[in-house]
Amino acid sequence: MKTGAVETCGPTQLPPLSPTVHARRLLGLFPGLGLLVAAAVGSDWTVVRQRDRPYVTFANVAHFYQFPEYTHVSRTVSLRSERRVIRAQAGTSEFSINGVRFFANFPLLSIGDDDLISVMDVSKIIEPVLRPSRIQKAEKVETVVLDPGHGGTDQGASSSWGTEKGFALDVALAARRELIRAGYRVEMTRVNDVGVSLEERVNFANRFPKAVFVSIHFNSSSGGAGVESYALAPEGVLSNASSEHHVSAADVERHAGNALDGQNIALTASIHAAVLSRVSAFDRGVRHARFHVLRDIKIPAVLLEGGFISDPAEGQRIATGYYRQQLGTAIAQGIQNYNAAVNYRAGVTSFAVARTNLPPHAHPINEPLGADRPLEPSPLHPPSISINADE
Ligand SMILES: [Zn+2]
């Protein structure tokens, strides 16, 4: 682990990923310290080592990010302010920020009276998601590179209703329409049913400045359902990819894309939140992986798995033009939200899943399950297309 790899700072600094503090102090004493602590750069955090890693308490997180309300009952942690909420369960590896589900890179711990989160997860998830406007070198987005997965002889996942390659392209085309309407330049790694290598996709995307990259896929696995989104795993952490469909290297190395860890997770969280706000799908969370298209990319990148083709109900919904249009619209919305957030210099915008609190002028944000139109064959890839048994 490198020293000083913290990539975001402001008036107050994040805890170091390689702390010099090794003492196992008892924590949780911050509420009484008030502004004195926040004002003293470098003393905002008390770092302890657990399982040979730097950790901080959630009380410390609450103090640093100015959540007036911090509670922990049993092992359930809740941090609240007027507009933000973090929930976590010590002993697990997941937490939520504003309703967006994240998988921690290291387990959340409960030690004595204190609930702890790794410095890595504060630095690489909480900070960029809560304060996207402070992400260093986050540029205004002018171009969006959409990457429909698979193509040509590589069908991806498939079912009797269609193929991943066809559905992904249809979602990308829907997103493109929305993005062009919103004033973005849109480039696509493929616009029809052709094979494109992973290297070609990455090289293509890396030609565009002030761009973001969105790779669109669907899952397939027995018993699986729901939507999940991937950002490149930071250096030093394992992938927590759930699917075998897109196998990633189980390494902990640094890749070119790690220069943009903050942008990657913010973009991923923003798109994931927009998707979960628009379609009724099980939330499989924001995760980290080292998929090829995320590793060597030099612009902020996300890989979206927009549902399980293999699930009987979800597979049928994915086969509807309505669902794919909703996904495309959500991707476009997520990109716009990201762009607004990283460029909002007042500094408080973050991302949220809005399943219940809808602006009054919004479209119905939860796609009613009963309102799916009857299955219609995709004009690109009719359901009669042959199934590749290798997938
Ligand atoms: Zn795929």
C-alpha cells in the first residue's frame, strides 16, 4: 500500500492509508471535542490498526462529515443529517450512503463500544460519494463513450427471449438518444452487431478527452436477479465481483484506471442510483472489480449489469423495449447527475436512490411491475436467435 495515496483533500484531510498511529486507543470521544478537532488539520482522524489495516470509527466519520446525528444500537450504525444518511451493520461488508448500497473493501468491525470502517473505504467510497465536488481533476463531461457489451459471434448471455449483445446495444442506443438531447457528444464502441475486442473498446474510449465510459451488460446465473454496478477496484483490494460471467483478475495491483478512483466510484454510484431510482429491480449494489474495460481506461468508467437474463421474470422484463428504454434513460440521468455533482463547487451534492422521495414533477420513478408491455421481439435480435451453449 502506498503512502499518501489519498486523492481527495480540502480544508480538512482524510486519514492516511498508511497511518503512523498504531496505538489501540479507545475511540468514540469526538462529540465533546467539537470544532477544535475539525479545525486542526491532521488531527481530524484517530486511526487504529485492526487486522493489520488502518480503521477509523463511524463516530469519527460522523464528526468529520458533520452528521449531527450518530447512533449505534447493537451493531447497527446510522449517521444522519438533513440531506444525507449512512447506514451500516458492523460485522458485515456492506453499507449504504443515501440509499445506495455499497460493498466495503474490508469488513466493518465492532470492537468494544466502537464500530469501525477501514480507511480504504472512507477514502475510496465515502469521501468521493459524499463530496464529489472535491474529487481532484474531475473534469466537466463533454463526451460519453457508450460500450454495449459483446457483439458479433460473442453473444454474451442469452435466453429464449434474446441475447445480451442485442439488449445491451438497445440500451446504449436509448441512452445515446437521451444524452444527445441533453447536449452531450456520444461515441459508441459499436453501433451494430459486430465483434469488438476489449482492447479495441478501451483504446477507442481513451481517444476522447473530457469523457466518461459506460459499459453495458446483463448478467446470467442460476438464481441471480437484480442490478449491480462496477467501478475499478482500488490498488490493494480484492475484487468483489459477484458474477462468473465477467471473470476478473484476482489481483490487487494498480492499473491505469486507478488514477481515477474517485471519479470511477462517483460515476458508478451516480448511475447505479439513477437506475435503481427508475426501475424496480433488486439492488445488488455498487462493487469493485478489475474487468478488462475498467483496468486500462484513462477516463472515468463504469460497468453496469442491468439485470439477469437468466431469471424468468427479470429476463422477460429485459426483453421488453420499455425496460431497456428506462435503463438507457437512467444511464443518461446518472451521467448528468455525476457531471453536475463534480462541477458543483459549493460542495454538498451527493448521489441518492430516490425510490420514495420524488420531486412532484417527476415521472413515475418506480416502473410498475404490472405495466410491462407484452413481450415484443427486439428488432435487432429476435428471440429466435440461436443460443450459444458455451455462455
Ligand atoms: Zn456481458
